[in-house]
Amino acid sequence: MKAIIPVAGAGTKLRPHSYTQPKALIPLAGKTILGIIIEQLQAAGIQDFIFVVGYLGEKIEDFVQQHYPTLNAHYVHQTDRQGVGQAILLTRNLVQGDDIFIVLGDTICEYDIKAVMAESRSMIGLRKVEDPRDFGVAEINDSGFIERLVEKPQIPKSNLALVGIYRIKESEQLFRCLENNISQGVRSHGEYSLTDALDCMIGQGVPLKSFKVDNWFDCGRKETLLESNALLLKKFAGEIPTDHFENTVFIPPVVVGAGCLIRNSVIGPNVAIGENTAIQSSVVKESIIGSYTTLQDIVVSDSVIGSDTLLRGETRSLNVGDNTSIDLG
């Protein structure tokens, strides 16, 4: 079994953060999106990983080598991004006919991965969504087998969306379908789609079974990233050693990275702070703060703050009497 993780996308919806950091390395609940994916697959027993890299790909390689040095990792470069289907086809020589477990590099889900690994058939993770038009959509029968897959249909016949998790046993047949689609110019919405290749496999008689994804954490935009951060903090946040931080109140859940200096502040709820960040005389809530960042005399809410950043507000000395309204904004 080999894991394939496409992480070549530019993450345009998460700019300006994705200008300097691959989307998969955006911090989330004290970890990174890619780190959560790797650890989930490792826990299921997978040790062979293929990363399809492109934009800022050297940062993906550095991250994996630094944090997961024992991983059997291979890297394939997608220089001309023409869709996930094309990205997967680039891994063909490394897969060599083995079973594959594809997880898109911005997909964090909760599901019974060991049950999926133990299944004798190929499987695709599905989740009900309110508006499936922005997703690949599956039409399934009463036995849970997929009868048809359509990429971003204008009139969906199902609300079961593909969330980016695929366990494929017939990998060579998938590669042949991808190769055929690309050679014939079969595109969906201007890209070579993995969904189209999987539908090709169904047409050739390969049974693809669906499995339920219990929770799906959307990391595609700032607003949904903060929502996912809040949900995942409930899983990953531990106790904060408050005696390490002078005159500071923590409202859980909160994650604080190593080497942080925090004084005279209120932190939380739902805050993740990176390593070696300094916060003084500030209030921070519902936010993600990067590493090596300094916040001073400021109130931060519903924000994503990058690394190596300085934010400084104003310090005021006030003597305010009764029945007064002051707006310092």
C-alpha cells in the first residue's frame, strides 16, 4: 500500500498566507494540515508516501524530512498543473501496480481508516453536503456501490460529495483511465479530473464501494479554516502550564507552541499559537497565530496571522468616570 498526497496547488483562496507557505503547511490546531494527514495514515500502518509537489514544493520536502525523518517518502514534481488527475498519473512509475491510498493535501476527515484498509474492494469516501455543485458527486445503489461519478455537476442527482479520500486496489487500471482521458483531452472544468478517471473504471466494470466520512474539516478559506481550527482544538489541545506565563488567562481550548513568551494577556477560546511567538498586553481569541510572531497591545479576533509578523497597537492610560461611552476604534 502506497499513500499518494497531491500538494502542488497554489491555495489561492488562502492568500496572502499561501504566497509564502504551501496550503498543506498552514498551521491548524497546533499542527499542520499535512502533518495531520500523515499521522492519520501512519496510524493505519502506511509507511510508503508519494508527494506530488509543485508550488513551494521544497518547503513540503523540508517539512517531511524534519518532522517525519523515518518516512519512506518520494517526491514527484507537477510543473504544469492541469488537475488532480494529471498529478496522480505522474506517480505511475513509483506505484508499480501496488494498492494506493489517495488523500488530497487539503483534506482532513474523521473516518474508520482501519476498516477501509481491511476492505477487499476499492473504496471512496463520501459525505453529504448542502450544495454538491462544487464537488465530485457520487450516485450510489442500495448496496453502497457507486454507479456513477460526475465532477461538479450543474444539476446534481445526489448530495453525496467526494471529499478527497480514495482507496484503490486496481491502480494500474486507474492509471490507464487517466492516461486515456489525458490523451483524448477529456477535461472537466478545464482540468484533468480524478473523478472522470474513476467513473471510467466503473464503466469498465470495476466495483467501487462507498464509505461514510463522519467529519470533514474544510481548510479551503480563512473562515472555514478558523472553524476547523476550533473543532480540531477540542481533539488536540491539552493543559496549558499557566505558571510559565506571567499574569495571563487562558480560556480553553488553546494550543501554545514551544518557546513562546506570553505576558499580561488573555488567550482564547479557540486559539492556536505557533512556536517562539511573543504576546504582551493583548487579547487573542478565535484565531491562528504563526511562529516567531510578536503581538503587543492589541486585540485580535477571528484572524489568521502568519509567521515572522509584528502587530503592535497603542497603549493608553485612561481615567474614566461614570456614565461614559468611549470608542477607541
